[in-house]
Amino acid sequence: MAVSPVVTHEATSNVKVTAAKAKSLAVRTNSFPHKTEAPPEKKQGGQELAERLNHETKEKYVKDKKLGEGTYAIVYLGHLKADPLSKVAIKKIKVNTEYRDGLSMDAIREVKYLQELSHPNIIALHAVFSSKNQNLNLVLEFLPLGDLEMLIKDSEGIRYGTAEVKAWMGMLGRAVWFCHENFVLHRDIKPNNLFIAADGEVKLADFGLARSFSDPYRPMTYQVITRWYRPPELLYGARFYSGAVDVWSMGTVFAELILRVPFLAGNTDIHQLELICQAVGTPTEEIWPGVSKLEGYVGYEKASIVPVRGKDFYLARFGTAGPVGVDLLMSMLALDPRKRSTARQMLEHRWWTSDPRPTAKVDLPRKGGGLEKMGDDLKRRGGEVEDGRGNKVARKLNFGATK
Amino acid sequence: MRFLVNPECYHKMCESCVDRIFSQGPAPCPVAGCARTLRKQRFRKQTFEDLQIEREVDVRRRVAATFNRRESEFQTLRDYNNYLEEVETLTFNLLYNIDVAITEAKLASYAKQNAADIANNKALSAQESASTEARMAAQKEQARLRREAARIEEEEERREREEGRREIIEKIAHSTDDPDKIVREGQKVVLKKSTARRNAADRLRAQDAASVDNASAPLFQIAGLRPITQPQLEQVYDPFGGYVVKPSYFELQPSYAHPWLEKAKTDPQILAGGYDVGEYCARTMMEACAGLGVFVEEEVARRERAADADLGTQSAAIAGGEGGGSGSDVL
């Protein structure tokens, strides 16, 4: 009779299932009559449910073929099992050496922000599931026509004018404005993160460096944004910044669209600052109060100070955008982030309503980027450039610096 | 002896029997067990040896005459393929006598509902086949004329060459000049004549071609053109793309006083980088109100109604059930 007390004890503990647990158990058993599919060992209720949901999501998609492989991710073309004509890109994040015990920060950031943001000019994240070995798979919108950088670089094959630039900038501006309205900083805006959908729509992608607006006194890292598109406050090591950093990047993209070469292509951070001084003006206390308090600020001699460039200087270089367009460009490239226009102010500018009217998206020039290009673009890690044009520009996010 | 069949029952009988039995008007089929009423008029010679195939072709022809939609009428290839599949199911049912009554009713109702479209497509395909035939006939006729012209030309040339030679011989016979010189001159004349004729023929041919082109122009058809949609009136360009982000649960104030925020509003290190406390306030207000007005049960019910009965619905119900009521046990 030594066994019986134990049995009764077990029985009583079984009865003590909370009401909530009972309810959830009931829901589970009602909805999943196929008990045979469950893994053999009995697991805790929640875990099992998560596994089932994951399995269901995974079963919805079929991987077709590999589009590209990088150090960070492998990209596949896939489709919905229910609809063979639908197309998706499946980005499988590799388990890498740095984050052996968990997921890489890039992947977490990407999932965290993409699943919140739903806008026609932001790449859509359809689903997330994990495959064997705990690999993370992101099911992304399929964007077959390459990126904006391809169009900018192909100056022989592709001709475009102010109306086209206006259409592209409008779509980029809308995407960034929507991010900022939802308190998300993108922190890696550049032409090869701007994908082109089959209908010509520009879509902002690669949220690997994104984060939400910071709390007061909580420092952020300044090692973000690919160097050519990085604003002066980050180059001076500012730890507290705002959406103005993305607006600067948009300004440089705007300039690049007009010039068809990168506007400020610095080789090092110092060189980048020099280029900014030459093209925009030297940051001083007069035009940017408090700039000398920033960690990385370097003083300039009186003789070497370049005064802030006036409208005539810009008109000489960006005359094709017209005086109103130049006015907008200048407001986006203001040195002091507080004087720089916000994404909302940028969209409220009168350039959008003045002539010429932005080209309709179906009439925008396009170039068959094809599957390989999308594979190449997605496998990149945030802040990385792979085409040799600026190999040294790559900058990894330094998480140690924020501590 | 000639055998005939009637598409009513496909029983084979000889011509003389058909004459004998059905001359007086409709009569039942003489084959034992088949009591269908047949009419003489509908008897015909069979095209295929296998009567099954004969019947299948008849059924398909009848169905195709009703379901004559074209791919260009569909918005996507998928829709068109679904339509084809449906038509094939219908045909199959008729062929193998599955639910014949229902299927016939379907066919009749479709024919009635889409009479205008069916007539339209029928006219279109008739026009297409007519124009193709006309074009082919015109091409054939042209080829015949060309061959004829070439034959006549060749004959003429031969005749002329003959004549030229005879002339030269005549000249040599009746003149005292150097025979070699006469031959040379005579050849030159022949050459000149033939060149002139060839040029004239070329000109004629070009004219011919042009006139034929004009004649066949209205017959030329391009398949696969989409119907032209009227361009819509251009809307005023909206830089925001129609999106409005406006908080519905709170009114954002220009400034919020809190001792904790004071330093962030004045510290030059924080301000110089562009950090804005106002943005922080807006974000916290948004986050505080983010869950208001969200009712998971309602959302799930709406989604379930919209979604098809597929896997997605099932998973949504699970997620909804867990999120709505008993969150404590999950994960």
C-alpha cells in the first residue's frame, strides 16, 4: 500500500489545473483533432502550440530555387502552396558564428519592424517561420526589378528626368515618413536598399539596422548608415539623434539621382567629413549651436572654414531639379539636424505640386534586375555593400559601443 | 451499302432502311431496347469509325459553341484556366452521363444568361476565320499570277532572242560589212531590249504588290489585343499617397512638463545631435493608447469570414482564442 498515497497525490495535482489552462487545452484539442501529427514526446502546452503554428506557416510555402547566398542569408524564390502563380522571396538567415546561442540582431530588427509596418512603399513581410536547426526564414514580398542603384548606374541604357526623380523621391519620402510616423528609424537608406516592384513602385527594404526612437538619456550607436549617406552628426559621434539622420540620407540619394554618381563618396570617416564641408559647408557653432559639444567634433581653423553653400552653388550642380527642387534638397541637407526638414515637412514641400508632375509609376524606366539581383540584395547584411564600388564603405553595427 | 447514324442514339443503320422506316415522318429507333424517336433529316454519314469518338466530337462541338469565351476576356491566366477546367468538367459529365439533367440545365442557363457575349464571340471567330481564308485565297491567286507572268516573260525573251539571231543572219547575208561587227551590234541591240523589258516587268511587279497590299489591308487582323480602357482623369498628386496618420485617442500637446525630461530639453550634447523630446512624448502617448479599440475576437471573426476555409483560418482561430481569453498558459 506504499504506492497508493503517491497515486492520490498525483491525482490531486492533476485536478489543480487552472481554469485558464483548462480553457486553452480545450481550445487546442477542439481545433486540432489530428493528434497523430504531434511530436512523440509530451511537451508543455504552449510550446506545442507554437510548434504547430510554426509548422502550419512553414507548410504554406514552397521553396522553389536558390537565388543567392551570402555570409548572412540565403535567398530562395518560393510560392504559396495553395497558389502556384504567387511568388515570394524566402530569406533564410544563417546561424552565424557571432550569435551561436541566438539569432543575429539584424534578423530580430528586421522581423520586429517589418511586421509592424504595412505600407505600399515598404517591403512586405508575409510570414516568419523557423525550419530545421532553428533557422529563421522570412517570407518577403517578391520584387523582381532590381534596385534603384542599378538604374542610377546604368547611365548609358537608362535615361530619366526630373519627373522620374520626383516620382522615385516621392515614394522614398512616403516610406520614410511612414516609418517616422510609427517611430522607427531606418538607419540604412541608400539606393541599393530601394527595391523596385513589378509595377514600378519603389519599396524600402533591409531593416537590419532599424530601431525605434530612443528614450531620453538612452544613447544610441553612431556606427550606422553606410558612410556615403551618413549625416554629419553621426560622423561627429552623436549618441542622441532623431529621424533627421534618415532625411540626410534621403537628401544624398536625391542628389545621387540627379548626378547619377554618389554625391559624397568618402573613403574614410574623416574624408567623408571633408567632402561634406566642401559640398555643404563647415559646421561651426554659429550655424549649428552645440556642435562643438559632440564627442567627435574637430575644430576648424578660421582659414579653412567653408561658408554654408548658398542657393547659387546648388543651382550650378543640381540645376535640372529647378529652383524649387534645389530648395528642397538644401532643406534636406541642412547641417544642423534641428534645422533639417523632417520627413513630413519634406512631403509638404511645394516641389511635389509644382511642374513637372511626377511620372506615373507604370511609365517609370525599368531594367530587368531579375531574380539574381533580388537574391544578391537580400543576402546582404545591413550596412554592407558588395559590388566593389565601395568595399571599404561597409560598416557593421557595433553593439559593444552602445553599452 | 452506305451506313448512317443519328446523333440522337448513334445506332448504325443502312441508307435503304433509313429511307424505308423514316420516310413517313419521325419513328422510334428499330434497335431493340432503344425507343428514341428519330427523324430522317438528322441522319448522316459517320466521320469516325469509332462511334464513341463520333459522339464525343458532337458533344464537344455543342459545348464549345456555348462556352466560347476567349483568354483576353479574363483578367488573369488563372481565371481563364479555372474557366477551362469548369467547361471540361461539364463536357466530361455529358460524355459519361453523369448528372446529365443538372449539367444540361447549367448549360442552358449559361447560354441564356450570356447570349449576347456568345453571339459576339461567335461573330468574332467567324470574322477571323473568314479573313484568314480570304487572305490565303488572295495569296494563292497572287502566286498563280506571278507564275503566269514569269512564264510569259520567259517565252517572250526566248522569242526575241530567236528573232535577233535571225536578223543578224539576214544582215550578214544581205550586206558586205564585216560579219563580226554585225554580230556584235546585233547582240548589243538584243541586250538593250531585254534590259528594258526587265525594268518594265519590275515596275509592273512593284505596282502589283502595292495594289495587293491595299486590297488585303482591311483583312489584316492582330490577335491578342486587350480592350482599350479609357484613361482616367489625372488626380492631383498627393505626396502622402492618401495616407493620414493622426492619433484618434489623444491630443498631442506642444510640450509636456516633467522633471525627468527637463535635462533632455536643455543638454547641448543631446540637442546638438537632433534628439527631440517631443518625439519621445508622441511615441509614449502612442504606445500608451496603442491597445485601445483593439478587440481580438472581433478582428478574428472578421478575418474568418473573409478567409477561405483553409489552413489560415484554423491557425487564426487558435491565435485568437489564445490571445482573447486565456493568455496565461501560452509560451
